[in-house]
Amino acid sequence: NPRGGGIYRWVENNGLSVRALELSGVSGANLVPTVGLQVITSETDRHLIVLGADPISSSARTGTIDPMLVAFSDTENELEFEPLNTNTAGSVRLSSGSLIIGGLKSRQETLIWTDTSLYSMNFIGPPLTFAINLVNEGAGLIGPKAAANAPNGVYFMSKNSFYFYNGSVQKLPCSVQDYVFNDLNLGQAFKCHAVVNAEFAEVWFFYPSVEDGTGEVSRYVIYNYEEGHWSIGSLIRYAWLDAGIEDQPLATAKTSSSNCVFEHEQGYNDNDSAMSGVFIESADLDISSGDAFSFVKR
């Protein structure tokens, strides 16, 4: 689902030569949203959830996005969106905020962020199908991909802070917060995205920099969630797949000559070139006298 566009389905069994088809035009489709902001498939009950769907009017979809409407299909049937007593399709309109920014599947729930708030969406079965609860007001999402699932919970970026969710929302103390948000290009904030590098217990937030002036993602801030450390740097990455399916994290970027997929955590150089601008900076450390120990590693 390209944001603000139609919803498409590609069927692997049809072969690589058969392109994806718009879902609302597939044979048997009944009141499938024609536009949306994002689609998610729920984990256990297998509903297709459309964030920012176009509403139903006079037995048809309007074709105009309702930025706060969440529509969901019948279970195991992405072609059936008409709410009936005989199925579990339906819709819910959120109230806190003005626009759904994004959503993410997380431990038996689907998280939905608006520009000001966080909601939790849980399957409860007929007749209501889903319960959507307001978790927090005041901690919206800065961009559709600015949240990431880590082993210990969900980390996300708002317009002025970083947050952690694991049943409740907590603001993360951040030693580089002023540096990042004073440098953030808010006009291009939808390009911010969060990724996880689980091998090193890291969450990376990529963002477009005012100082760089390109309007594209060019810098990052890293949070180590085991040690509570923050670090910053410059790197262009547009998408990321953590290790798991592949042996190493994969990330995409555009170089001066081509579009590339980079394999991270492989070797000790910078794409076959010597690394530059890599350093660690610290303030003075008081090692006390006798009762406390200080350790430096790596």
C-alpha cells in the first residue's frame, strides 16, 4: 500500500510474471478500501487492517481517505470488508489526534500512532472484534517507520523525544536529545525511520539533517538498550532488515553511482575503504578511591 494510494495483493503461486493487482478490483472483493495510509495483517486472527481507510457511503467506498479511520476485513478474508452479523469485518474511528501516522505489530497487539497519541489494538472476538485502547496522549510518532520492535519492547521517535513502550510508555533519557532535534529537518520528518541491530542491543534512528541541507536521511542516533548509551553519526540508509532471515543486517542506500544493498557488521572497513571520522569522545571520569571500579571495553 503506497501511502495515500491503493491496496495491492501479489500472489506468489501465480508466478513472478504476474503483477500485483489492486485489491478492490479483484473478483469477489466487497467494499475493500480503495485508498489507505498503511496496511497490517493481525497476527493470530488474520484480519487485514487498513489505517486511514476511505469510509463507506451509500454502499460504496468514498475514495477519500479518512485520516483517523481504522477498517478491518473479515478473518482470513482480505476481500470482505462489509460489516455483517455473519462476519468480523468492521471499522473504528480514533479520536485523539488528527492523522494516523503509522502502525506496528507487537506481542499479541497492534500499536497505532497518531500525530499526538498511541493506541493499542487487541483482538477480542465477536461482536466487537477488536478493542482499541488509548495508551498515551502526548507521545505521537514523527514518521510512519519511526518505530521498531526490539527484544525488550518497542522504541519510537516523536517530534521532540525518544520513547519506549512495553505495556506503558516511558520517555527515554537522552544525552544527545538537543543535538538531534535541533538538527532535525521537520519539513522532511516523515523520512525518519527506526531499525534494530539486535546483535549489539542497538536501536538506530535515521533522520534528515538541517545542517546537511539535502532533505534526505543522512544522520543517525543509536541507543544501546542494554547499557543505556547514546551515540551519533552520519550515514545514509533508507531501509533496514536485521539479521535473522539473513546472517547479517542488510540496508539500502544510494551512492554517487548506483543504488546498493549493504551487508552490515561484515569486516572492519567502510565498503572496502578505510574508515574516517570514527572516534569516541568522553568527559573526565572519576575512578574514586578503593570502593568503586571503572571498566573500559572495546
